[in-house]
Amino acid sequence: MFKSTIAAAALAAVALAPTAAFAGPYVNIESNSGFVGSDYGSTVTDAHVGYEGSAGDNAGYYVQAGPALVSIDGEDLETELSGKAGIGFDVSESVNVYGEVSFLTDGSDDANYGTKLGVKFTF
């Protein structure tokens, strides 16, 4: 149950990186914690290496992966693997449509997967 909570918290807290002004490799370290009310549940810290670039004049993409340090309240620290890939399309000067697919292993044969779709309006 906690591992499902970890995956949900990690996937829900991940924000789509803005479209890159340049293509190239990067390092992204991100920590996401989950709570139910004021009760702490867990933290997942990702240490990813990634690459981002342009896909035509109006689109950008990224892919990243690396170790995920999983800290569940009252349990030992575990190291898993996580990653994500995303793309965004500028529909107009003020509208961007984006999507992301992510994963987090959980020490078994089944990994946790997540998706994100959104529209960003700028003013």
C-alpha cells in the first residue's frame, strides 16, 4: 500500500520541464514527499541524467532516468530506478500542450507507471 502511495505521490508531484532553449544533457535532482493530512508517509528522491531538445520549430522533448532513493516512514532506505519522458507542443504563442510518461520500480517484477497530459496558458 505504501509503495502505491509513493508512486502516486512521486508521479503527481513531478512537473513538466519547460521547453529547452538549447538541446543537450542535464542532471535533475528532485525530491517528492507524500503526506496524508499531517501524517508523513514517504519521500522519493530522484537523481536523473537526461537529455532535452527541440522537435521541430514548435515542440520540445526530454528523457531522463536514474536511481530513486525511496524512504518510507519507519522502513529502511531502498534504491530503485525511475525515469520519465515528455514532449510539449506550442499550439500558439500562449498555449502549450504537453504530455509525460514516467516509471518507478518497486523491487518486484511490476513497475509503477504514470502519465500526465496538460495544457499551459500563458498571459
